[in-house]
Amino acid sequence: MKIQGAKQIHYDSGPNMTPLVDVVMVILIFLMLAGSFERGGWFLQSSVPVKKMGHGDPSAVPTRTLEIRVDHSADGFVARIGGDVTVRGDRAQLKRAFDAKRQMLARTEATPNAVQVVLAPARNVRYDDVILVYEGALRAGFTNVAFATSH
């Protein structure tokens, strides 16, 4: 005995979407692996322009610049403050160096607001090390802290 009713019901479900989803997922995975998400996310953002031609208000550029190069070493960070002071991985030494630099600038009648601190991290420096130097500059009383591209 054959059942005829089961063969007569036909549902039209449309085209098969499985190959389309597979292709879209492969393209998505390829773009995720080939793309770069690091630009702009690894450094603290600053609204202070580094140069008069930089982003921001050109009249807000302080007259004095204090450049700090931040590198990475086996014992932590290496901060070269103004080209003449080198601090290696010690927060207390970093604070003393910033305080001494601020006092030296105060003797030349440059207030901390008139000095722009420019952090220039190297390519291999850890984000935590940049944060330590950034916070050290803020704790020393420098209010204008900007970031330069890696050297």
C-alpha cells in the first residue's frame, strides 16, 4: 500500500544559501587576518599639537619643548629625557629626573604650562612603559604632553 499524500506536498524554500555563507565567511576571515587593527589604538591620544603645523590650535603650541625618547630594555623602560638624562626602569629615579628637569626649566622662567613634553616611543616599547613615563610627566606637573611617531 502506497501513501500518495506525502509525495504531493512540496515546499519551495528558495536557493541554497550555504555556499554563499561559506564564501562570505572565508572573505571575512581573510580580511581579519590581512588587516591591521593597531593604528591609533596603541598610543594615548593627545590634542596638543607637536608642531605648529600639527593637528590642533597652532597658537596653543608651547614655546619650549622637552623630548623624551622611550625605549625597551631587559630591565624595563629606558627614558631619555631631553637628551641628557637617562632613566632605566626605576619609577623613583624617573620622578626625580622629571622634578629636576622641571626645576631647571623653572630657573629659566619656563613654567610647566609653557613646556611641551613630547613622548617619542620606539617601535619595540611596551605600552605599559609608555604609560609609566606619561604618568611620570603628569605627576611632575607638566600639563602639555604630546606624542610623536616612533623613532
